[in-house]
Amino acid sequence: FQLQASGGGSVQAGGSLKLSCVISGFNWEYYGIGWFRQAPGKQREGVGCISSSGLGANYADSVKGRFTISRDKAKNTVYLQMNNLNPEDTAVYYCARRQFGFRVNWCSLPSESAKYFDWGQGTQVTVSS
């Protein structure tokens, strides 16, 4: 199995980036996918998630209204669209999975952060003021 994040880069405040998480090796109909980030000197935090059905999403208050998670089953990819970025969004971003075992229409981050596992290699996002 693999969860590989990519798409990071450097942008100015107010800019946008779209991250991708390519998924392989498991049936993601039974897993929620979460996005996390870790800034230097800080703990990893849950940013948002998409449910195993793809019909539900949930976001941390710090990114609500600015970030959107979606998925493309044909491409085996989950996306994190980040708009109106600010320097506080600077971090390494990761994707991970949460097992449900069946299709559900909900997920919950950051409250269920401890239930996510199989962290892929992260991608660096740097936002300058």
C-alpha cells in the first residue's frame, strides 16, 4: 500500500496550492483519507478528511472555508485544494488513512487524529508574507 503526497511549493500569502495524495494497494472504499500538517517545532495536526464514501468531509477550524478535500477514484487520488494561504499554513503536509471497514459518509478531524495511520512521505508548503 502507498499514500504519496505531492504538489507542495512556495507561494505568497493569499495564493493557492493543490496537493495530491496518490493511493494504491488497498480498497479505499473502506477507509477515510485525512490530511495532516506539521510545522517546525509543532505537533502534527489534522487539517481535514474525506469519508470512505467520498460524500462527507470535515475540516479543522483553522482551515475551514479555505481548504477543500476531494477525490478522483479514476486517478486513485485525493486532493487538498488550499486557497487564501497565510504564513501559518507553512508546514509539511501528509496524507494518511483511517479504517472504517465499510462505506460511511462521515469523518472527523482533528478529533480522530489518533485513528489515522500509514503516513506517506510529506510535501513541503511554504507561504511567505
